[in-house]
Amino acid sequence: FIQQIDDLVALAPVIPVLKIEHLEDAVPLAQALVDGGLPVLEITLRSDAALDAIRAICKEVKGARVGAGTVTNVTNLQAAIDAGSEFIFTPGATPALLAGAIAANIPMVPGIQTVSEMMTAMDFGYRRFKFFPAAAAGGTAILKSIAGPFPEVRFCPTGGIRPANANEYLCLSNVMCVGGTWLTPDDLLEAKDWDGIRELARAARSLRG
Ligand code: 3PG
């Protein structure tokens, strides 16, 4: 699955991390992000509407590449797959999840915070990781330190990434993309300001290493 993940992250430098509370927002929100140049979307399983949102976006938003995030156990994993997720992000890495995604034949980017967690996941064959929570766990300094001993590993740092610091991450050789919730601020979501969200996506699209 390494190649599939690399192909996905090559589509955009930023993966919006979305919490969709209202199902009716799912399609216009995803459309705005895709139109702004960010087609790869992580729909977190943090709301009751999440699985239906995944279904709706898969069906109705052309060009969107839809994955599930905040997948914390194999029950969630199966529900996310059944809803049509193309890939999976997790905040942490349990052996059950690491084995479960392989058994279910779906690309997964497991969340890790330490070298030992990463090495456990590497034993299962994983080489692409979500570094979470990135800023709180050491930020760019830890990623630079990991690059030496683990040159084959690449990360999607998430947690505390904003436009002001995104490029510090994106310019690292072992960072494949960054993720974050900054593309969907509460005020724009509440106002259903899809144009505003499209403009945030457009600005994020032009970030690069
Ligand atoms: C995630 O699940 O990836 C994080 O909640 C995103 O963190 P952020 O809100 O700091 O972008």
C-alpha cells in the first residue's frame, strides 16, 4: 500500500481533517475543498454524521478522494470501509488496527508519536505514518532526528499545524504532506461559507516544501 499512499499524497500538500456535524454540509464542504485544490479528505469519525458524510461525498463529489480518520478500533475500521473509505488514518497504532487494515486490504496511515510505536508498526510492514499530535510531540525537531535512522519512512504530521508553520514541516525530506483542521474553522462552517473555505483550500494548495 505504500505506493497507493504516495500516489494519494502527491495530489496535494495538505489533507483537510474534517469533523462534519451536519450531513447536509458534507457535499458542499467537500466540493469547496476539491475546487480549492485539496481533493484528499480525512473525514473523522467524531460525529454521528461521519459515516453518512463519507457515503455522500463518495457518491456526489467528483474528484474527491475520501478516507476516514479518528479510526481507533477494528469496529470503526470496518464501518469506515463499509461506508466507502478509500484509505484510513488513525491517531494511534494498536496491534489490532495494524493487523486489521492489512486483513481488510485497505491502505492505512497509522498515527505514531514515538520511535518505538513506529518500529512496532514497521514490523507489520507500514512505512507511512501520521505523526500525531505533531506540534505537542516535538514538532519538526523530532522529525528531523528520525530522518537519519529511518530514511525509508515518511510522515503526515497533524495536530497544531497552521498556515504559519506548515512550510516548516513540508520542507522536511521525510514529510509527505500535512493534515489539519484549520481549513474548516467553526465560524465559516456555521455560516456555511463554502467560498471562504474554498479560498482557505486555495491558499493551502500553494504551500509546498
Ligand atoms: C487530527 O485529528 O488530526 C487533529 O485533531 C488535527 O489537529 P488540528 O486541529 O491541530 O489541526
